[in-house]
Amino acid sequence: MIGNHLLQHRELSATAIGVAAYIQSLPDGAPVGIKALAERFPEGEIRLGTALRELERHGYLARRRERLEDGRVVTRTYSYNKPGSSSGGPPHTPSSPPAPEGEPVAEPVEEREQGQGQEQESEPTAAPVPAPEPEPAPVPVPESQPVPVPESQPERDPERDPEPEAVAVLAGLRRRDPRLLLSERDIARLAPAVSAWLERGVDPDGIERALSAGLPEPLRNAASVLDYRLRALLPPPLPPVRPLAAGAAGVAGDWRRPDPLQNCDGCDRAFRAPEPGRCRTCPPAEAAAAA
């Protein structure tokens, strides 16, 4: 029987109460040293040693060194069901109630045998925890010198605030193929890649053609296919346009867009010129009218 004076003790820790209940359930002569308890319970030797000292301080345990008849010296642990129940036990503590009549006497439990003249191994103690270093005092700022606070410029987040033109390209893909219907989340994720195409001079119609042509069958995940094409088919930037210098037509390294084809008003042959008119072989329109 375990009394409420132990289970509801105000000054004992939960570990000490549990160890005391376990020790009282053991037969005489069972080992109850720190190492034996550490093999039985997951708590470490430090916590178990602290619990045994608590029980000894409150009168539930008494540890004595005794000499046997054969000359050996042993340390015996006496467990008391109630503090002060045995005249040979530790002194009664003020917080412990007096033992009623008929209380069982202390049951001696041999903890560990030792050789003659040997001292009991000291119990492990917790290493001291170093005190934390004090934080440095803040440096006061003079009132006459206000601390300048840099003004933060709002930055545009491409995923949360994508370009409207890129959003329009992705949202319009379903007109070319109904399978390219994208959610708002997918459009916000793919819009920065479309903006990279637009920055490299690709018009929206060209982007739609490149993304919607030759889609695989069956199309299981449209967003994944578009993500791959936007990264793998990204065109290089356009080379810079260098105008031809005067009188230097055909010089190597100079490039410009060729003039469009025109139909000659005189011979109806095709020639390149910026505007409609006559080719070089036909006379001007004024001379042809005079003739």
C-alpha cells in the first residue's frame, strides 16, 4: 500500500515520487542503486541521484554502511513506507505526519556490495552552467544628431505583380488551344518568363505561336509544358541595328533591314525601294509624259 502522503507530497518532485513507489514495490535485497535504477528507467543518473537524495532528505530512504560477519563492507538502502515509521531510520521531518500504530517496519534493501576498506563511488553531479554574458549597453545617440533613416524604395515583385502584357499572352493561349487553360496561380508563376521573351523583342503573337505549336498528345499538364518551353526556347536578344554611313553601302559589318519590294510603274517589274515608284532602268515619270 502506498499512502497519499507520498503520492501527494508537496515538496517532492515527480521523479522522486515515482522512484519511491518503485522501490517500495521491490522485494528485500533488490538493487536500488543509481546504476540499477538507470538501467530500469530512461532518466539519467543525475536525475535519479537527485531523486534519491530528495527521498533521503524527507525520510523515505536511509543509506548506511554496514560490516557483514565475513568482514565485507556494504551500503544498505532502507526504504520506509512512511517517514518516522522505524526508530532506527532517519529523524522525523516536521512536514511528515507521525506514524500510526501497525505501520510496517523499514525493509532493508541491499544496494551494492563493496570490498573491505573501499569507499562508495561518488554519485555524478551536474556540471555547473556558466552564467550568460551581460549584453552590452546601447550607445546613446545625441539628440542634436538625428539618425538618418534611408528611404526604402518599393520594389516590384514579378510573381505578385506580373506585367499585364505577359498575363494577357498566357491568358489568351486558350483561344489557340482549349487545353492551354491556365489558373491564376500558374499565370502568376509563368508571367516572369514571358516578360523575358517580350524584353528580347518577341511580339505577343510570336510567343503564342511558339508555345501552342506541336503540343504533345495527350497533354497532361499544360503549365509544366509551357514552363519548359519558355525556358528551353528562349530566343537570344536581337543584335543592335547599325545604320549605313553615307556612301558606304555594302560595307562588311553594316546591316539594316532591306527595303520592301515595289512594282515599277513603268515596266511593272519588282524592285526594292522604300516607297512605290519606278525602277532604275525606267525614266522618271515626268520624262515619260513629255515623250
